Amino acid sequence: MAAEIHLVGRVVAAGRDLGGGVLVSDVMTAFPAYIRLGETIRRAAEVVSVSEVGQLMVLDHDGRFVGSVSEEDLVRAILPGFDDVTAAGGTLADAFRLFLERGRAFADRVVDPLVVRDAATVRPGDELARAAIVMIDRGIRRLPVVEDGALVGTLSRADLCRAVIYHS
């Protein structure tokens, strides 16, 4: 189950209202990159590559949001350990060869074990300023936007930058 962040009320800093009436739905990416449970690591890597995002949303077979998987999660899954590299000779070429071998070995495994299932989420009607504070405080690059269990978008740091340009 995703950890929904309830963003109720207005944000005030130094006596200034930071809400500005801008909602998550005003700036979110409405058609986020996603995969479904049961898909392979290869498919996840393909979608990351084609969509040029660092984090994929993951849906179940009924289209409900269940979590996310990042490009870092994918790389870490196939990255050889230090001991493996040392045993193979210890050079960068050895490390890269092992990386490719592990990539081939892991490519057809399901992505499910890599999915972060307790991802923080926001709702489309939440105030953008509060979502931005949560993203910065928690080091979150992309937040799933979920309504009634369904993924309706994502909110990225780039979306926040666009909001500053177009809503200031």
C-alpha cells in the first residue's frame, strides 16, 4: 500500500502564503511512464530508456498503483559486487563484462522484487507548494499522483520548475 501524504491547509513562510492556489493537477505530468507487475527487467529498462525518466510507476493487473521502480533500482540489481569484480581480475573492463553478463542473466526476471511499494503519493487536488516541500525535505525526485488508487499522473522537480515559470 502506498503511503499517501495528506496535504491539507495552506503553507505560510515568513508571513507569506506559498499556496498561491496552484494545485498538483495544474502542473503534473498527466501521462506518466509506467509498467505493470509481472513485466521483465528488460521491459522496465526499455521503458526507462525510451521515456527518458528515471522512475517508472508500477501498476497491478487491474491498473491500480502499487509503487515505483527507478533506474537506480534496475542498475543496482545487475551491478556486480566488489568481490565479484576482484575475483574476475579487478579491472574496469572486468567490471563492465560482469555488468553485461549479469544484465543478460537478469533481463528476463520479473521486476516485481525491485518495486518500492511504500512510495509516498499525492492527490491531484493537493496544493503544489506543500507537495514541493515534501519532495525537497524527503529527497523525492518524482511523486506519483494517485486518486482512488488509480495513477493519474506524476509530479517531478521539472514540473515544479515549470510552475515557477508559468504560475509566478
